[in-house]
Amino acid sequence: MVNDTDLKHLRRCIELARAALEAGDEPFGSVLVSESGDVLAEDHNHVAGGDHTQHPEFALARWAANHMTAEERAKATVYTSGEHCPMCAAAHGWVGLGRIVYASSSGQLAGWLGEMGVPAPRVRTLPIQEVIRDTVVDGPVPELAEQVRELHRRFYAGGR
């Protein structure tokens, strides 16, 4: 169940995704929040340089592994504009992060890209639960997913 605090953090993820778009990158943004509600780290996509592993969820997993105890990681929440890809879901699972909340799903993104005539990515889109287990996952959030869709439309239309 997504609450007002979740919506606040998801809106920040969309702001980060917009910043990625404005920097010429794919529009994804993520925020790592502690159990007490403190924002610990945030990032956006950095794949425009050619390294397609530079996803914000992966960066936050690395940050958490280096700066948090296993107990702190398990109680933290990762918010993201788009559902984790399989690589990021695996990183999330391997470092033992807690709950995931996303604004738009990988299924929604695949549908949007298909509508725009964008070829499917090389890596399959899978729901997070098909990659990791025992993780609470909430999303998509319909009132925010449309904003994410518009960012992707702008990216693939070449408009920033």
C-alpha cells in the first residue's frame, strides 16, 4: 500500500528522472530511504556514455553495501521511477535491501516503447518478484506512471 510519504519520495524519483533526461540520458531516478525516513542517497541514470550498467538502483545498492549494516539495509526502502530491471533487482537482493516502491512497471515501459516503435531491449523485462524473493514490492502508482510515460516519450522523440 502506497502512502503520502511514498508519494513524496516517488515524486523526487521523477524529478531525478527529469534531470537525467535534461542531461541527455534515459529518464530513470531512484532514492534510498532509511527506516527512520531519512534520504540516504539518490541518483539517476548515467547510461548515455555507453555503460548500460549505470542504473540508479544499482548505484544505490552499491552505496548501501558500503555504508549500511545488513540490518539497516533490510529496513530501508528503495523508491524508483521505474520498476527495477533484472540486473538492479538482483543487486537489490544480493545486498539485502528492503522494500521497493516504483511509479511505473517494466510491463508498462515495454508497452510504451512498443507503442513508440522502439525495439525491445536485449535484456528481458521481468517483474522484480521473478528475480528476487522475500521482498515487499509496491507499484505501479497510476497517478505518477503517466508522468514517467511522458518523460520516456520525450526521450525517444529526442526532446529534452
